[in-house]
Amino acid sequence: MTAGALRDIRVIDLSRILAGPYCAMLLADYGADVIKIEQPGSGDPTRQWGPPWFGPQDLSGVGTPDRSGIGESAYYLSANRNKRGMTLNLKSPEGQSIARRLIATADVVIENFLPGALAEFGLDYTTLAAGHPGLIYCSITGYGQTGPYRDRPGYDFMIQAEGGIMSITGPAGGEPHKVGVAIVDISAGLFAATAILAALHHRAQTGRGQWIDVALFDAQLGWLANVASNYLVSGEPPARHGNAHPNIVPYETFPTADGHIAVGVGSDAQWRRFCALASRPDLAAEPRYATNAGRVAEREELIGLLRGVFRQRPSAAWLAALQAARIPAAPINDVPAALNDPQAAAREMIQTVAHPAGPLPLVGPVAKLSETPATVRAAPPLLGEHTNAILRDELGLSEVEIAELRRDEVV
């Protein structure tokens, strides 16, 4: 197997839930040695966020010594593949000492504690960087390390509400809706991963690490993209358009003779081709509809006409005709249909990895690198699965010393 691009990078993942673990998983996909550190006995809270479970569920969340009776939540499994896992009580002086020793061997730390919390344990950036100036330390919090909200806990749903996305999501005239995936957490993890890669490049040039401050709130504002720009340029608050686009018409879902499809006419040339395949030369000849700006201005009238047009044929006929005319169009799949689509299979987007409970299907890496491809090498670790090996192999502890740590509930 080709070695990953980050094969010489070690990451200590002190994060929980989704944004931090997702960031660390992306780095692990690219070959980094990621050590996930969890609280003994309970671990990452997402281990209990089920059903559904993969494997028989042990309600204690710990499992048995022979790994039987272990069920992992699907939520936890989604963000922790390719990592080694150990337990460590960071509230104990011994646990803090072990964490510092491990971090001394690492290139990157990812954490999502409240601002200032890890300083109490001597695990903050300032303390660690004094003895490890090349360390890259990424903090992911709800609102960042500065500002009036810095001490507030941040959850994806609340940030979606506060960050504007719910005001533009959902039916026009309807109540606010959140996005169906924890997209703030995911996007914060993506921003964090790209920042870490930038910091690694900077360190390669200068030898210096740095502190990366990623806020869920900032991430939410950052991916408002054109919607934020629309407001900043015009001063007009964005409206809720349901499945429609604020700047492009027609660009939404349409009812057909037997269902619904998604259609995006992104240029005036596509508009003319659409009118031809729909046998509506009158629409192509109408000056008010000739340009996208005109179609946006006449949105309500035009969409009403097009709904009548689309109802004249079944979905399959429309999709075939639109795709043949090089006009973007797609069926509206549910999640099973999307994951089982032939394109998903061709792109190896569903991959299976060995797990103590059986073959585990996971969504695979997105980016395809020709020389150093991202890979799914290992299932998300069981709670504390690699604790002994990490303490022995990375820190040189003896079996007696490890047994004493377990006795004292340090690991």
C-alpha cells in the first residue's frame, strides 16, 4: 500500500464529538499517526449517541476484556477511523504528565475544550510550546479564544441558529430549518484541517509551530459565501427561498408527472437549450426571460409557468432530455439511494474495514490523490484499545508500570 502524504506526522487528538475528531480523521486518512485520547470508562460522548449501534450494545460503553458484547454508535464510527485509541485521565497529575510526554513526540495537537480549560492541566499551547516550539496546536471551540462569547459552549444546532443559516433554510415563508447534517461541525473540521496543513508547511520553512484558533461561529459565517456577499453588497437581508437559488432562475426542484427532479439552468445558453427541448419557443422569445437577471426579476411568474411545463413528462424522460442537452439536472435521491448509486461505487465512497463486531462499512475519503492516496486502514478504535501498546512502545513503560496506572485509574 502506498504510504500516505502525512506518514511522518503524529497527531494527538484530545477532541470529542465531531468537529475535532473529523479534522483528526482527515489527517489520519492521509497517513498521519493519530492517537485519540479519551476519558477512562466513558470515552468520547458520541460512543453513547445511539441507536443505531454496530454490534451488540454494552450499555456501560466499555465492553468486556475479550471485546465481546461491544456495540459502537454509528455516530462515533463516522469520525474516528484510522486512529489509535487510548484512555487517559487528564484530571490526574500522572495523566497530565503522560499527555505531555506523548505531546513531546507529536507534531500536532487538536483539542476542543472550553477556552482556558487545558491551562489548568498544563496542556495549553503556551505551556507546551515553551518546551516544544515546533508544536502545531489547534483549538476548536464554539466562539473562539476571543470575543464576548468566548466562554460559551458551542453546539452545531445553536451555531446554525445564531450564524444565519437557519434564516435562509426551509420553505419560503415557512419556519427556520437547520441543515440535516451537523454541517457547522463538519465545516469547522475542514477549516481546521486545512489550517493545520498550512501550519505544517510554514513549520517546514521556519521550524516554528503555531496556535490555530478555529471557531464554529466563524466557520458558519465563512461558508455563507455568496449569501453573505449578497447582503454585504446590497444591504438587503437574504430571504428564504426553499429549494430555489437567490441569484439564479430557474434553479430549484420541479414537480414532474410522477415525482420531482432538481434542475439548474446556470447560463443563458442553457436557458435557450431548455426552451428548445421543452418545445417552448415562446419562452425563449420572451425578452424578459432572455437573461438570468431578467429571469430573477420575473421569478414568480416564470416558475409558475415552468411548473406546468415540467408536469407534462415523467421524471426519467426529463432527466434524459436535460442531461442530453447538457443542462444540470438530477433525481432527488434519499440517503440509501445516494450511497448505493453506481457513481458512489465507482468512486469507492463506501469502504469496508475489519472490526471486532464484523465487517464495518464506512464512507470513504473524498479527495483522490494520485501519488499518496487517502486510505481507510483501520476501524475506529474501541475505548482504550491501544492504551497498553502506546504506553509501552511510545513512552517505554513496563507492564508493571502500566498495571499501576490502571490500578490508580490514570488510564
